[in-house]
Amino acid sequence: MISLAGQQHTREPKRKKKRTKKVETTGSAVSVRSRSRRSAMAAAGNPLSSAVTFTEPPPVAPGTANKSLDFSADSVLQRIVLSPDQRSHCLEALKAFKQKRCHSPDKIASEFSTLQENRLKASEMKSRCLVALDSTNISKNRYTDVIPFDNNRVVLDPCKDYRPSAKGYINASFIEISEGVSRFVATQGPLAHTFEDFWEMIIQQRCPVIVMLTRLVDNYKMVKCGDYFQAEDGPRTFGNICIVTKYMTSDASLVLRTLEVNYIESEEPPLCVLHIQYPEWPDHGVPRDTLAVREILKRTYNLPLGLGPIVVHCSAGIGRTGTYCTIHNTIQRILGGDMSALDIVNTVAIFRSQRIGMVQTMDQYLFCYDAIIDELEDLISDDNGEKNL
């Protein structure tokens, strides 16, 4: 068990100024602005109750998929102005989370222990991941013990692998709890031979944002993710798909790219995708502070839900990925008045029932509390500042 003393709740330092690069490419410039209550208790690793169902994304009219996105390299984060009800919900949640984090560390440790005790057994995983373990698909998995369940995996249709047993396979899982908040696709860091599959998924699901929480290669020279996204030197093609970088922005922690992706022969407008990379989040660990993670959250707060799920990946697509999804989902539900979001262990249990091992370590579980507390404090503080203007 990792010591509870390993993660302290502190305020963050000021961020360094951004460096912006406009990438000159052919084609039109694209802009993207970096801007229900339902509780279901699920034992970690067990199938969800009928409270959560997985459905196809709503149809999107041609040419309107990214109409509400408006990102540019010099854009600023938009501040949320809380309604009286939202402020009340944030204050209630902040009090509860700080009380538990500061005065009940044993309870938090017990929550994570319960999650670990209920981890899916290998025999259960095999029975629920038949497509992922098929001999046709096994090479498409970065790690053979981190694979999607059959019932909520993303299915590519069509898929470049036309073999019947492939069944449109990609190592990616739909992650959701309730209506009225962001849906996610949790996936592994793409492999070189799955780059085309990855971008096929982005187009088919109309995904507006990709959150990448890993380096390509770690400090030990281990490859954690393939380079599926860098196209600053010109268009890159993956089979029948082409991507182009329109803008790139970087600061001390994040690298933001505006990408256009489309089928090579398509006459439809390209899909605009905001790619956010946070390379300094260590594998199996946590960042020094919560600032960069919360900046990612702020850049995705106001995405219209009809645009498609947010894609989140690290290397395996469970530890850092699960941590970010938990933080994002909890804040959104609190703002929507769903106070069952205070039950973080339930949120993680549900996520683990949709993808094995989401939030891998005790430090990551504690980091969820810290980031949520910091974000609630910022929301309330910004709201006070707005009222005093």
C-alpha cells in the first residue's frame, strides 16, 4: 500500500507563458476555442446495471460537426460564471471533499483497498473480452492484460481489417455514467500498425478532442505510444486517412494542436480535432500539482455533448486515463447538481466495470481528490471575483 503521506494538497505555482506556432499548410485555416442525476453502484469489474447503457452517437449533419468549436493559437480560457445553484453545489462538495481528504485519510485508503479487492480475475476477463483475445486481434493490443470488454468496446465499421473474426476491433472502450455530461473513449497509446484504426475511430465517432497523457518514450527508453499525431512538417497519411496540423501551441506543461482529419478522397469538410498532450505525467504516478490537468479540463468544459466522445489515452489507457476521466466527470456532475458525484469510489468502480484497472494506484486515487478540491476552490474563487467586479 502506498503511503497516504506521499501526496500533499498544495496550491499551485503560476504557469509560464505560452509559445505559439502557426503551422503553414495548404487548405483553409481552422479555428477551435479552447473552451440527471443518476447513481449506479457497481462492483469493480462486474457488468453494469441498466442504469448505464451504451448507444450509438447521435447523427451529425454534414458540415456541422465542428461548427461550435472555435480554437485559435492565441485564445484564452473562458471562465465559468456559476449560477446560485451551481455555487451551492460546489460549496457543499468542497466541504465534503476537504473534510475527507484532511481528516479521514484512512477512509480514502479503505475505499481504494475495496476497489483493489474487487478487481476482475483473469478468468472473468477472458470470458468478457473474447473479441480482444481472438488470434486475429491479439497483436493490436499494446498490453495483453489491458483489453476492452465485449459489451462496451468501440466497434469500427467499416474496418481496414476485413477478416470476419476481426469484428471491427480496436483497443478502446466507451466510458460513461449518466446523461448530461461528457462521454469518453478510453484507449491505449496507438501502435504503429493501428494508427489508421485510431483515426478511423476519431472520424466515425466524430471526436472533437484527444487528451494524450503520456510521452512517446519514457525516461527508461521504453516506447509508451506511437507517433500518430505530429504533422507539423506537412500532411501525414495513414491508409485512406490524412491528417494536417493547422496550429500548435505550447507552454510549460501542455502542447496543443489543432488537427484536421479526413478521408483522402472525401469531398466533405475535414473533421477539426483539438489534440492536447500532457507529456510530463509520469507512468503509474501523479504530477507535482494539479494545474495542468485542470487546464485540460477547462479547455473541454463547454464542448457541446452532441459532438461525440472525448478520447483519452496514456499508454495502457487505464491509470492516468482513468484518473483524468474521474476528475472531469466528477466536476461536471457537481456543476449539474448530481451530488452522487461525491462518491468517488462508486465512480471509479463504474469506470472499472467499463475498462479494467481504471485509476491504477493509491497516489492516483488521492490525486483525484486533490484535483477536484483545487478545481472547486478555483470555481468558487472565480465566481467571487466576478461578483466583485
